[in-house]
Amino acid sequence: MPVTVEGYEGERLIVWERDSVGSKKSILVVDDDGATRDTLRLILESEGYDVLYAADGSSALEQLGRHRPSLILLDLMMLTGASQPWLKAEWVGAEAYLEKPFEVSKLLDEVGRLTAA
């Protein structure tokens, strides 16, 4: 069953229950910085994840309309509203929060924990 989060630039962001796109776990990376998206894609694909990506909220919503990723990695600074990233994380109901720059090992630990079936 989907959970709807109101308030993302006046649109609804629908977060689905975890579900794989294929046989691998899939992750949607939403970040407006291309280098960060590329780095996350390389890291996550090397760990066996299918990676979807979006550069903005509209692209993320399009991806969510076509796919049901196991996890969404979202750059919270892209969101309007609260000025502190941890407040934004609480506002959207995030299950985990990492600050940039992040340690790859911590990122992979959280991704593994959150995608565990």
C-alpha cells in the first residue's frame, strides 16, 4: 500500500512499500548534482543494486510512476520547508539520514539495512 507525503513543491510524493523492480533490489537516487548521482550509481551498482535516478522532483515522480524501488535516496536540500536537513528528514518520514560528505561504508550499511527483506 502506498504512503502519500504532502508538501513537496505543492505535489504529492507517493512512497510505495518496498518492492523490487526485477530480481535485484532497486534504488531511486534523487539528487540535483550530477557528480553525486554518478558516484552513487557506481557504488550501488558495484554492490549489485539496480539504480534508477532523477535530477529533480518531477523526474522522481515520473520514475515512481513507472517503478516501485526498494529504497529512495533523496538529497534533502532539494526540498523546500525546514531549513535543517534533519528536520526535513523527520518531515518526510525518512528511516535514515546521512550528511554529505558521507562515508561509503556507512551508506552501504544503511542501504543494506533498509533493503533487507
